[in-house]
Amino acid sequence: MKRNKSIIATAVLFMSISLISINAFGQQQVKPWPVPDEFKNMKNPVAKGEASNKAGMVLYTKYCASCHGKTGLGDGVKSRTLKDFAGDFSGSYYQDQTDGEHFYKTRVGRGEMPKYEGKLTDDDIWNIVNYMRTFKK
Ligand code: HEC
């Protein structure tokens, strides 16, 4: 009898642990963020390549890495203080979006994601958008 009780207690303990980890994983999901069509289909005016990646890297490191992490995994030093997960830029959820979607979200911001319109020029943002493509796994 005593033995059965401890088996049940162990099972309950494991169940709670797995529920807690499912919940923690749930918080890693990014809420859908609709982007107007004119931005979604916007043509990136800045050519991709080494020069753009270099310019983008300097800006990304200065303005974005504190939250998004050096390689875009959402693990920057500030990420622990954020309520929302900043996203994993190496994965398909991010990489399957158009350049225009990345441009729009960076320009406009939402919640804890700052708005960069007025802080960075459009060309700066496109360079960062190009650089963030290099995070693709
Ligand atoms: C203070 C922390 C912080 C900084 C700094 C920051 N971001 Fe973010 N960013 C976030 C958070 C949090 C989200 C998720 C917002 C949401 O989904 O509501 C996000 C979301 C994004 C998204 C949308 C990702 C997706 O998968 O749809 C893009 C693109 C983005 N950020 C680009 C940038 C760029 C580029 C910079 C620098 C110029 C930057 N961010 C700086 C916190 C930050």
C-alpha cells in the first residue's frame, strides 16, 4: 500500500514537471503579427551581399543584439527581462517571411520591440534585414 502511494506521488510529480515545461515552451511562441500587403510585397532596394551584411552587422550589434542575441536566437543579455520571446531568427517562422515583413516590423515595432522609424534610416533597416538572413540555419 505504502509503495503504491509513492508510485502515484512520483507519477503526479512527473506530470506536473512536464506540464510546467510545456507551459515554458508555449511562451517561446511568437504571437501572429499581421503586416500590411504594401509592406509584405515591398521590394528590398538594398542589394544583398558582403557590403550590406557588413553595414547591417554593425547596426545589428549596436541596436538589436542586446535582446535578439548575437546570432538571432532571441538570447541577448536583455532577453531575460522581457515578457515576450523576441523570436528565433534562425528558424523557418522568421526566415519564411518576406524582407518587407522584417522591414515593417523593425520600423514600426510592437510592445517590447522598439520602433526604429526615426532612429534608423530606411537603408539602415534594409541592411539589417539583409544581415539577419545570414542567421538562417
Ligand atoms: C528591448 C529588446 C529589443 C530590441 C533592442 C530589439 N528587439 Fe526586435 N523584438 C523584441 C521582441 C520582444 C519581439 C517580439 C515582439 C512581439 O512579437 O510582439 C521582437 C520582434 C522583432 C521582429 C519580428 C520577429 C518575427 O519573427 O516576426 C523583428 C523583425 C525584430 N524584432 C527586429 C529587430 C531589429 C532589426 C532590432 C534592432 C534594430 C530589434 N529588433 C531590436 C525585442 C527587441
